[in-house]
Amino acid sequence: MEGSTESNDKTKTDDNGKCDKNDKYDKCGSFKELPLLSEIKYDKNGLVTVVVQDAGTKEVLMTAWSDEAAVLETIRTGCAHFYSRSRRKMWKKGEESGHIQEIVRILVDCDCDTLLYQVRQKGGACHTGHMSCFYRTLEGEDVGEKVFDPAKVYGDSN
């Protein structure tokens, strides 16, 4: 694919942030060699907590919820997908902004009730324009890097 990048796990993204198929998902549509996939413990609402971390810097970028469909779509596409509790639907990170999260690795915690997506972040992860959603201390000090103007990306409604 012209103008694309390829990660170590064969996930490809083009310059527009479109992800190609991840090689962990075979052509027949079944997952191979993912024994812990069936062990994920979703809560009573069918959701699991996902922590997103920059694969290179190890900075925590955000947390979100995923249902089983979003987890499977994340694996299938190699781009982070989540479940919006307010909109009651799956969403792809970066679908509006282009600030996608390319999956490098997915880890599951010891209780199988939290996932860690290690990603290559394209642009900022936070809708406020910061690289990480964790940019403020409890004292209110802004300690994060602002990497884009949300008004230019989302319009004035944000």
C-alpha cells in the first residue's frame, strides 16, 4: 500500500489513518492463538475497562470502555475501538479527528477484567487537544502537552 506504515504485528495504517486487517485475524474470520480472549470478564453491562498506553513512551493516554464487539473489532482492524456508554454504540478512536490509535499489543490483567492497549498514537489522544487525557494534577496544574486545537479539529461544539 502506497503511503503506509507497517508495525511489527503486520497492522498497517495509511497516511489517512485507515487500518488494514491485523494478521491475528485469519481469512475465515476466526481468531487464532488468542487463548485469553474467551477469559475476558465483562461487567454486568457487558463492558470491560481499557487503559490505553503509548507503546514507545509508556505514557498512559486514556481509559475507556469496550464491549466484546469493540474488542473484536480492535483485534480485527488493528485500530482501537471502544463502546460509548452515552451514545450506546461502538466508536473508532480518531473517527472524527483522525487521531487514531494503532494497536501494537493488547495485554490483559491478572483478573482478566481490564485490558491494556499499547498503541502508536497518531495526534493527541484527548479531545481537549492534549496528548494524554491525564494532563492535570489534583491541584489543578496543567502538566500535559497540548498538541492540537480542538476547535479546529471538532468545530466550536466541543
